[in-house]
Amino acid sequence: SYNYQEMGMKTMLFTARLDDRYGDPRIHSRIGLEAEADLYGQDDDLFAQVKARHDGEPLACVLVDEAQFLTRNQVDQLSDVADHLSIPVIAYGLRTDFQGELFPGSERLLAIADEMREVKTICRCGKKATMVLRLDESGRVVKDGKQVVIGGNSRYISVCRVHWKEAMAV
């Protein structure tokens, strides 16, 4: 978004209403960057929201944080933004949950995205981290429960598949 804005172009940012850790409609990065964003919920029509904003001021790009929380329908709406409004859409999110299962939004993104780029994360062993472990308040690995529990670095850690399998088998 910063790169677009630096060139005088408008962007629209979305983040999940579900993630209420910060109490404000902003995207917060792990390295301390933040930006104002529109919140989306399960029932929101993202195409309609983008079109309304785009009609008022042309948008150069739409960016979506926490894309794993999108519904399948919302992913299709965002593909319509790219296909019918000719606005690039960039979505950031997790592929799988703590049990190694795809999130519905991630599943649909994997199915219909024009392009995917993986942001590399490193496991404690130095290998590429592709999985996520959920921890309880005492730092123990959680193996069962709801797919979505909001939390940050204290609740989730990224690990390689070998360490994920080891932790989930214990």
C-alpha cells in the first residue's frame, strides 16, 4: 500500500473484523508497521464495497489481510474486483490452521488465484516453516478445538512439517 500511495495512487485495505486484538480498524504487522483498513465480516459484499470506493476515487490496488477468514463467496467477489474492475487484489493470510486443515477462504484462494507467492517463515530448526502450532496459556501445544482462536505470537508459532507432526503426535 505504501508503494502505491508513494506514487500518488489510492489503495483500499481490508482486515478481518473477527481479529479484534487491537480494537481498531488497522492492519498491524509483526515489525511494527500499521495502516488504516476497512473491516470485513462474513456477510459483507467486498465487491460492492470496493466498487463504491472505486467509483468515488479510482483505486490502484486492493489489499486484504487475514485472508484465511474470507468466505468462499468473498474470494469470488474479490476475483470479480480483479476481473471486472481491473483492480489488482493482493491477499495475505495463512494457508492452514493449527490442525493442518485449510481455511475455507484459503482453500478458495488456492483454487482460483492467478498467482501465489509464499512469504517464507523459518522454523526453530532453520527449515522453512509451513505449519502453525497453537499454544495454550501455559505454552503447551493445543491439538483440538475451534478452527479460529484469535491470538498473536504468544498463541501461535510457525514450524516446519517435521516439528508440527512431532508436536501433534505427543
